[in-house]
Amino acid sequence: MDNVLVIYKSIYGSTKKYAKWIAEDLNCNVVEVKKVKIKDLENYKTIIYGGGLYASGISGVSFIKKNYNKLKDKNIIVFTVGLSDPKMKENFESIKNRNFNEDMMKNITFFNLRGAIDYKGLSKIHSIMMEMLKRTITKKDAKDITDEEMLLLKTYGYKVDFIDRNTIAPIIELVKNSLK
């Protein structure tokens, strides 16, 4: 599809994997956000942006936000990749609210996909952030710890992989339907 482009920023590889799968399924181009200039996007009808979640921020999404006025007439899809269960909609709503204004949220379609983590491969700052999160959870009363937090405690320090190619199906379907 010549009028669809997948853009991504990936730090540990999960987002890159999803971006390449999406581009493969849509038979379109895929490029890292650091290699994109806004003028390169003129001929695309659909822009799909993927970024990892870090402390509720979406990696590299500033490109979409900064250029939103030039992109708003296009079909914009943003997918995030993190460890949170996508079925927990309340988690993702707060992430959207922290990263986008009301106008952007009305015009962008969002998807949340699950990624992977290898604690041994984390940068120093991400390692510290995960340690702080673990400490915060362990200070809670046991009855107040959510299932998701319990999962984090059980898997802390290990390699965990939730990546699932099947979860991109709704993105693929949306794009194909929008181009009919």
C-alpha cells in the first residue's frame, strides 16, 4: 500500500517487531522516526506510529504531536507497546490523556499492544524505574495489589515476553477498511 507508512521508535525491540509485522501485513513502508521528515509524509493517507511506554510516556510520539497540524487530515493510528494488559482500559486512558490533547484524541485511533522485558538488558535509568515501581508495589497492603502488579512482582528480574503477532489484526483490519 503506497499510501500507508509505519513509523516507530523502539528502544529494546518490541515496538520494532510490531512495526515490521504491520508493514509486512499491509505491504507498506516502515521507518524509524529519527529518519522521518514531515515533508516525507505528504503523499501518505495513513500514518501509523508505534512507540514503547516508559513511565506513561510514549517513546518518540513528540514527532506526531509536534507535527499534528500538518498530519490531522490524515488517518493517524498510534500503537503503544508496554507490559500492561491491554484489556485494562483505565490504564491506557490515562496514558492517552497524559500524551495527547482533546483534539488529538478525537482524531487519532489508538491501540495498546503488549511487549517484552529482559531486566538484564535494561538501561540504568529503566532499571532504576522498574526497581522503584517494584518498591512502590511491595509497600502496598497485600489486598490492594492488583493482578497486574502481582505479575510484575513474580516476574521481576526475569525475561518476560508477551509479544503476539495476532494482536495487530485490529490495526490491519482498520487500515484495510479505511482504504476501501
